[in-house]
Amino acid sequence: MREIWDAFVKSKFYKDKKMRKLIQADFEDKMQTFKFPYPKYVKFEESMSVNEGGNAVEGVTRINKENVKATYADFVAKVLTLLKVNAKNAEIVGSAGKKDTSGDIDIGIDKVSDVRGFLVNAASVLKSKGIECTPAYGLNEVSVKWPIANADGKQKGQYV
């Protein structure tokens, strides 16, 4: 289903709010028809809007290619260890570090048996440590505001 969602987000229909609502209603109907355990407590539209425009957290900027690896390493050392995630089970996914700048650093985590439980715990732990984050349970993700490791000397005090 994630592949279908990703294709939808990239399509012209995603930007059309009326079309998004139609697709949302159709999706929910299909989930009920197949008796799929779709969590009604997740607001599908909210999870879509978090992804739209890349503004899940405030006060972030694009990250320069030269700063991606160092920022990722810092995040792994300070956050993933806090969440008890083995660094071998995490990696950068998506386009971060491939172009001159990236809007975010997407990190995929493997070997999670209870994704929802992990996300709820992650958001709770991060917030308790004063780390700004926005969970999007419908998308199986938590967006985290993280300081950019200023390896290139051009992004001092900025966040991704």
C-alpha cells in the first residue's frame, strides 16, 4: 500500500483537495469492504496534510548535500540510540544527499514488529526530551526537527 500512496502523492490528483477527499472516501470504503483493520482513530486527511508541502515541523530549511551524512550520523547517535534502534537497521531512503539540496532526510527503519507502537513510543520519548516532532500514524512516520550538522560551514544554526 505504501507504493500506491507514494505514487498518489506524486500525482496531479494529490494537489486537488476535492480529488483527495474522493480518494480518501474510496480508500476507507475499500478498507471496510475487505474487512481490513483500518484504524478509524487515524484521520487520513490529517496524515495527508502533514506530508503535503513538506511542512510537518516548523522552522526547518533545505539541507545542503555536504551536510546530509554528518546530520544523519548525529541523528543516529543521539536519537536512534535513544529509541533503541540498531544503526544497522536504519538507512537514508529517498533523495537526500543525491541533489545539491534536499527538503528532508527520510530514514527507513527495518525490523520493527509493531510499527504503530514504535511510532507512539518514539513520539512520546522525543517529546519528553524536548525534541520537536510530528507523528503521522496514517503514513507510519514521525517527522523530527533536527539541527543540521554544519559540515560545509553554510548552515549554522539551521534545522532539517
